[in-house]
Amino acid sequence: MNHSSIIFSGPNALKCELVPYLIELGIDRVFMILDKILLEIHADTLYPLMDLLPKEHILLIEAGEEYKHLDQCQKVWRFFTESKVNRNDVVVNVGGGVLTDLGGFCASIYKRGISTINVPTTLMGMVDAAIGGKTAVDYLGVKNLLGAFHLPIAVCGDSSFLSTLTQKELLSGFGEIVKHSLLVGGDMWQRVIQFDPLYSDSEEWQYFVDLSMKYKEAVVKEDLYDNGLRKCLNLGHTIGHALESYFINSKSSFGTDRDLVSHGEAVIAGLIAELYMSNQLLGFPSDILHQLIYLAKENYAPLLFTCKEYDPLLKLMKQDKKNISKAVSYVGMRSLGEPVLLEVDDEELKNGLDFYREMLC
């Protein structure tokens, strides 16, 4: 079985690579789920794709994290049903990671699976969320609790979309790039710690987009169903996901201009806490940990929480899908490029949270 997606990456990849691919593919009918905001800011980039479709084959939806739930899925399934979508058709999901997650999840269970193509329009989507076939929606306040594996036949990472992203969106995607650089090691880590995510052009970003897309796709090809190698991609996510879910649920704020924690911000916090645990348990090098801390201080405001909030955070960690027993699983590291899957107790997790607060807050 082919456990891979075709990867299109680069400036104008949508027009120059994806559109010719769709024409050559000869699929019966193409449908699109599109973040409605993109029509206002990227009409020129989207035109070559939209011109292939009749208007009634396009569903415009709102696609923030607050819409990543079953009510929004109902709208998508109604669109599929009314449009008589069948298993010979393909659905193109165009938007950020929330939209590709939601669109992929809806397609995965409609008529037992409709083919999809992802066109991520955020940095986070390009380097992580849109690749690998993990689709999900949030449920009962837990991030990505309902989901399915549904590999897209292709992913198009067109860096033209990066030009309109906010600093917060760029930094969110950069959090996943930092994670990938720790797993890849070598030159990628050295380039990440010297990179300025807020004052770099699309050509500089393209190096990280290309490498991250290819790295994640190679891991997924080896382990689609998360039984071994792919678990390493959860580095920083045990604590990171818990922080993200907690602050989404509580609607807490972290300053005058911030309302919700982005995924990448939470991952950076999770990386620091979890690599400290790796330092204590596996001897992960202190100098690399402190390079990460310096990177975080230069680019990210600290996530403010107290020890009184540890219990609800631990509760969320114990709901993590990686857990196979009552203990909490997390990805530790011996050094750059050397991940190890471990189980840890509450005290070790609290020590990681303590370290983050001591270093960043």
C-alpha cells in the first residue's frame, strides 16, 4: 500500500504544479472547501484553481480553531450530500491547519472515504498540519480528540501564501520548524538558531518549508499509523498540547494584545519543558537546551501559568492519544536527532513545567 502523498512545494506551486496535475489526473469532479477569508486576500493566487471548478462545487467556511468542531462538520457533510459527492471525486481543502484537519476528517468518513488534496495556506499547515493524513476535530474541550488517518493524495505548499501571514502565524509555524530541526539535527538546527523568523524573506523561508515537508513525508511513508518512527513527531507535544487545550478552554490571556495561545507557541513551551526532562533523564546536552531557551526568549512571549494550574494540565496530558498505560508517554531526546519514547510520572512532568516557568517567566 502506498503510504505517501505527492508533494508540491515552492513559489506559484498551485498554478504551476497542482493545476496541471489535476487536469492530468482526470478525476470525475473536483470540489473545494475554502477558508472564506482567503478569497479577499489571495484571489489572484487562487484563481487558476477556482477556474477549474463550477461555483457550486466550492464551499466557503469559517476556519478558526473555534470552528474546529462537529457543528462545522455538519455543514461540510450537508454540502457533500447536496452536491452528490461520490468516491470517484476529489475534495481540495484550501486553508490553514484547522481547515485541512476538518476537511480531511469530514472526507475520511463520508461514504467511507473521499480522496483529498491539501493546499495549506499557513506556515503551520505547510510544514506540519496538512501532511501525513492525521485528521481531527476538537471535542469536549480536548484538542483533536475525534480523528482518523486519511492520507491526502497530494499536498501543495505554495509559499505565495506566506506574504500575508501575521507575525503570530509565522511564529506558530516556526514552532514546528524548530521541532523538526531538533529531530533532524545537523545543519538544520544550526540554521534555525541563527534564523530571524520576523525579518526573513520568502526565499529564506523556502529552505525550511521544503525540508520540513520532505522530512515529515518521509517519516509518514515509513509509519503512517503512528506505531513507531512517527511517534517522534510528537516531540514537545505532550506538554504543548495540554497547554494549548487548557488555554483554549479557559480563554485566558497573556497580555494586552494576546488572547489565545497558538499551536506553535505551545509547542515551544512544550519543547523547553520536555527537553529539560530529557536533560535530567537521558543526559540531553544542556548547551542545546539553552540555545532553545535563547531562541524562545528572542521570539516568543512567555506563557503565564502557575503551579495551581498543574492539576488540570496533568489531567489533559493523561488524555493524550500516545499514552498506552496509566503513565504519560512523551518523546524524550538523548541528543539532536536521537528521539526516545518514554513514560514519565506526575513529578517529572511538574519538574518540566517548573523549569519552563523558571527560565521564561
